[in-house]
Amino acid sequence: MVKKIGIFGDSFSDPTWNDNSYQSWPEMLADQYQVTNYSKNGSSLWYSYQKLKKHISEFDACVFVATIWGRFYLEGLDKHLNINTNTWPTQHGVNLGQTYYEYFFSFEREQVFHNFMINDILNLKNVIFIPAFQECVIDNKGISLNHYANAELHHYGVLNYQGPDDRKCHLTIENNKTIYKKVLNAIESNLNSIEFSMDEFIPPSEPFNFYLNRNIK
């Protein structure tokens, strides 16, 4: 019987924000199961948490990729934003980001909300939890997807890279396959979390321009 799998998260589980030709780990998973992917590039934990709570009963298992705190979803405008106020819209001549941070923002409140959601997700049945960033879980000593993504950049000899990223889910072919195999095992073994190790990291075989600066001539 084909299992129905739901995927929730940010760009580390959303393969639609670039057009590179190879398969991402969610797309590989869709070859094995009936997959519905609610992930959205740049989305907040609150956005993905809401989607999970609404749709969790529709699936045999859910994969939740937890993003970092400090992202926001403006529901009325359907916009995904981060702490860079330059990305926030202006309404009636007022920059919403500057106004929010000057008058409404509370670091402590954001941390409490974030941790509440993380703890709730970790206690849900049939949810496989994956940290996109190490900082998304308090005192997390483990490896996140971002560790793999940064290790790939280090392989190419670039640090603090700010250019175009055409890696599906921020990962190369080899490490998308690594994540796929880990997620597949978690589904088949009924695991609620996945342990990653840099020992399982595979250096990219394709050249730099296959993934980064790909469309720059």
C-alpha cells in the first residue's frame, strides 16, 4: 500500500525555487510515495507549523524541516520575510519592518514562541523532525542540513557565499541522495528524528558553476 507523506519546511525541503535539472531529496521521495510538499522557500517556522497542524491527519507520516527563528509570515499580504527590514513592504509610506522592530519586536517572546512550536512538533507522532539549522533547537549539538550546505561551499573554497545558489534544497546531487536515504530509512523504520553525521557527507563531483553562479555568463 502506498504511503502518503507530507513535507513541511523552508528552502531546504522546497525544490521549486530553482530550475537545476537533478532531483532533490523530496523529489526522490515522491518516486517512492505519494508526497504532498507544503514547503516554501524563505518561510517561517510559524508558517510551516500551521500547515503541519492543519494537514497532519491526512498523512501516514510527515517530514518536518525546522527553520531558524527570526522569519515572519505576513498573512494579510501573503509575504515571507526575515530580519532584513529592506525586504519588508512599505504601506502608506511606512516601512513595516522598521516599525515592527522599533515598537513591537521582543527577542524573548520570539524565542519562547519558537521553542514552544519546536517542542510541540517533537512530541507529535508520525512526524520526522529535521533541523535545517543547528540554532533551531536549543542546545542542539547535532548536525543540521545547513552543515552539509556549508561543507559543500567549503569544498569549492568559498566562504560567506552570497551569489546565486542553484543547488536543489541547498544541496548537491550527492548530498540530496544522502538525505533521501536517511529520510527513507526513517519512514520505513518509524523514526521520529534523524541523526546526521559529517562522516556521511559526500564532496560534490560537479564543478562549481554547475551549482553556483550557474546562470552568470
